[in-house]
Amino acid sequence: MRAANGSGARPGLSNHRVVPWPVSAPILSRAILHEMAAAERLSLAKAYRTPFAALAVGATLALALPLAYALNIWQDETYTLHTTSGSLAYAFRESLAFEQNAPLYFVLLTLWRHLDASIFFLRLFSAACAAATVLLVPSLARRYLPSVDPMLPTLLTAWNPFLIWAAVEMRVYALIILISSLLLLAFHEAFLRPRVRAPAAAVYALCVAVALYTQYYLAFLVAAQGIVLLRYAPRHVWRFALAAGAGAAVFTPMILVVLAQVHNFRGAFTPPSSILDATTTLASIVARYLLPLLVPHAKLLYAALAIGFSALCILRRRSFTKGGESHLLLIATIALLLFATAVYAAGVHVLNRHAASLYVPATLGVFSALTFLRPGLRERATTAWFCVAMLASTIALAQTYAPLAKPGDWLRATAYLRAHERPGEPIVVFEAENALPLAYYYHGPNTITAIPHAVDFRHYDVTRFVVHDEAELRVSLPRARELWLVTAGECASANIAFGCPIVERTVAADYRVEDDAAFFGSRVRLLRAKDPPR
């Protein structure tokens, strides 16, 4: 029965405005579709969580393991073989005195080497560290970047050339990357949750101690976490200070050793001219991690991309919101700035591999920066960055490993020597450090001489490998009518020039080239003296 007013409205609803169906339907449909899409994304994320993590690890290992088996060792890896060749005490001493590094990796690898001393097995330790890092990335993404599909940063981390390089190196860098990831995870669990739990804080303290005994530069990541905590959870800072301080206290016996190592490292190389110089160097290293471009003048290209991106952000500033997930972006940025400040203050130089502790924070930091975009644009930008970075990584990996050799290509170089040499033809190697990997593979009748001086395993001094003039070079060359000259390595390291022009001038003046073969990163020549040997 209709109401008396003839409106047909139900009792109690007469004051409510009824939206006609044609108007309300699209609004209701969009809301329902949005909720359904969100629920579907969550369901899919749970469904493929294990498969995509397994896929990412599988991609890393599918590339790293064959390379670890096939690639030759290079000079730095021969140092690892030497340092881990004796007892645990010997590894500890040599890591400090000769390697000028923290000792934990070399002690662990010495233990690992007792199981199997093959090159592949020793590299397997790094491959395992890289795989463990990839497995941690989904957990990091879900904690720090809840609005980002964890599959994207996981796959991007797994396929990056720097991670693959670290995975096939018999050096510390894959372990550094893993520990940086553990520090991020332990920090979140211990201090970024509403309540600080004592077990999680204890785990973080342990991670700090392990980090400092693995690479000193990880301290900047720890310090950056403390500064970020001041911004997001200041009530937990004192607990963080206790945990980090406990981890650092375990490291105090090493303080004097670190100071001595810095003094030695600083003595050989020209220090950064300013904090800006140090910051620019580190920023360019991180840029190569994020977007590996193996092109000439890459620094200029990265600078141009940075300027262009900054200009785009200014022009599209209305596309940004205040609700981004900034923890990782701030941690990575502050760690880089602290790192640069310390490098300048200590007067040391850094190479690409030295900033390994920034790889995971920076990789995830890019996704953190993109969360400040409005939701629709955020998804598109995240997907676009993933596609661009994956493409760059794929091209860089193809370029890097096309020769199927590490610098020197010592497997092929020694095979060539064995096929063409005769007894009584000594082998001379310049730059001198490359005599070590050559000697590892060469088992022929001739002697190997590093010029101007061989590596002294009591104390590393890069200036020993510099040829200063022709007289010094002629004195160091063996007396022989014919000899093999193997040249490899860079002609300079930072500000130190090894004297390549002097070597080439002496060869041209004193010898005729009878045979000449080029390999990846090395050159093998048979020289015949123009005059009777001295």
C-alpha cells in the first residue's frame, strides 16, 4: 500500500535523497570493480609468491653457475686463493696485512675450502650468497614497499649484472650484498614495528657485528638506519643505539687495524678533491648498478638522465603525493652521503665493487621513490622502470659475458703459449699482478717473470708494479734471445700509471715481434732480440 503522500517511500527514509539508478550504477560499479581488483591482486600475490621467488633465484643461478664453472680466474681471485690456502689463523692475518680488508669472508672461505678446493666450488659460496639475497628481496619489498608488487624488484635484483658479477667472483662482494639485505630486514623487524622486541634487536646487533667484520663500509648503512629512525620512530632510537652499540663493541679490537689499513690505502692513490667529487663518484657507481649502460662517456649520460628526470619531476610536480613509502629511499641516500663524506675525510678512493653495500638499498630505493606518484601513474611508472632496467641489464650481461672469459682470458692464453712455445723462451708478464693467474694455469717448461717486481704477499703495495724508465725495465727482463711478453690489465689505476708507453718503447727498440695473439684483456707476443742478449 502506497504512503499517504503518494511518494512510495518507505517509513523512516523520507528524508534521504535517493540517487537514480542511471547515476549511481557507474559509481557503484567502479567501487565494486576497484575492490575486486584489489582483492584479486592480493590473491594473486599470495598465489605466485613462491613461484616468482623461485623463478628469480633460478634465473640468477641459471646464469651464474655455468659462468662460475667456465670462466677463468683473474688477479683478485688469485689473492683469495693465496689468503685461504693455509690455516684459519693465516687467513685472518693475511686478510688484514695483505688484503687490507675485514677478515670474516676469508675465514669462512677457508673453512669452505676444506670441503673442496676447486675454483667452481669456491665460487659457489658467492653464488649461494647471491641466491639468498634474491630470496630476501620479496620480504624486504613487502615490509618497506607494501604498495609495490614484490615480483618487480625481486626479478630486477636477480637479473642485475652487478649481482651476477658478484655471484661468480671468488671475493667478498656477494656476501656484502647479502649482509646489507639482512641489515635492512633485521632493522625493520626490530625497530620499525610498533613494539620493539628484544630477540629482534639482538638479531640486529648480531648483523651489525657480522657486517663490520665483513666490510667496513657497511657501517654507513647502519648509521643511515639510525638517522632514519630519528625521523620515523624516535622513541626507539635509544634501543637502536643499544643494539648497534653492542654490535660495534664486538668490533672495537679492530679499530687500530682499520686505521693502519686506511693509512696504507691512502698512501698510494690521490684522494678525492672535495666531498662533491666523492659524492659524484659514488653516485655514478650506484647509477651503474641501477641502470647498467656499457657505453662510452657513461658518466655524462647518467648526468644527462639525472638532469632530465629532475626537470620532469618539476614539470609534473602535481603528479606527486605525500603518502610515499620513503624509508628505503632515505636509507640509501643517507648511506651514500655518509659514505662519500668518509671517503673524502679518509682520503681514499673507491671502485665500482667497493659500494656493494648500497646495491640492494639503491635498487629498492628507486621503487620507494616511485611510490610518491599518484596510484595510477605509480603503477605505470613502476612497470616502465622495471622494463627499462631489465632491458639494460640484459644487454649489459650479453656484452659482459660474450667473450666467456674474465679479464686476461688465461685459459686460452696459456693454451696458446703451450701450443707455440719452446723450452728456453722465458715468459715475461706486465702488469705484474697478472703473473699470478697466468701461473695458476700455466704448467709448461719456461719460467714466468713479473716485471718490474713480483707481488710481495707480506704487504700489498701497488706502486711496486710501476715501470719508471727503460733502464729499470731492461734490468728486470731475463737474458734470452727469444722471450714471450704477456701484457694484461689496465695501464692505470686511479692516479697510478704503470708505464705502458715505456714497455712499448723498449719492445720497439730492442726486439722484433715474431708472433702476436690477442685475447680478452691480454696480449701474447713472441719477441726476438735485435742484438745479442745482454
